[in-house]
Amino acid sequence: MTTTTSSRPGRGARLAKTALALAGTVAVTCGTAVAADAPPTANPPGVHVLQGDSKSDKAVPCPAGWVCVYDGWYDYGAIAVLPGTEIGDLTRVKLTDGATLTGKQTISGWINNSPVHYCWYEKGAFQGTSHEMAPFGKDSKFSGFNSFKPC
């Protein structure tokens, strides 16, 4: 009795290679779409620059489902992060014009348009006092915002 399974191992390998190639294409395509707005120096994964001009006071809304941090009362520089993203040192986040997010204006506003509970910290590396960033909340009355993560 013979079976036809001996001709199928090549088919399975071809399917696996095709799936890997497709996944790689999707990853590159998605990565390129996000990276098009990114500054020349890479920001952490999950970070999108909303307002990259640190000298312009153009207010930008925070997209639904994202967590946004503003440099200067919801104006000037702004970033949005995917829910679950953490940033241990905001001084390392660069705007499109090359300025740091914690520039002259410093972090002065946040909006959490996601269902994820976040906390911000007065020092880098999630050190110092923890402050809640409630889901679907916002605040602009604080100082010393240097890192944040889900809590």
C-alpha cells in the first residue's frame, strides 16, 4: 500500500516559506508607513510624532485609542503612543525637527484616549512619584513629567 504523503512535504515547506515572505512584506510595509513620519533618529517602537515642529504652536488632537504627550500646553511638540507602549526617558524622544520632546516648554499636557491605565513619573526610568493617567482622561496641571508606562 502506498500513500500520497511523500509528495506533500515539499508543499508544506513552500507554504511555510510563502507565509514567512508575506509576513515579512507586511512588517516592512507597516514599518515603512509609520517610519515615514518619524525623525531621522529612531524613536522607541510604538511612538508616532504628531506635531514635529517644536517652534510652532499648532495644536494637534490626540487620536482615539492612543496616549498623547504634549510639549507646551497641547501645542508645540506632540507624540502619540500605542496603548501598552512605555517610555523610560522622554529626553530621548526626538521630534521631526530634531528637538527633544522635553525642550523649552517641557511636558505640559497629556491625553489618554485609550482604555489602558497609565502612570507618569517625575524622573526617568520610572523613578520618583507615580501619577495616574486615567483612561480617557487628560491633564495639564503638573510638572516634572519624564517617563510613563502602563500601570
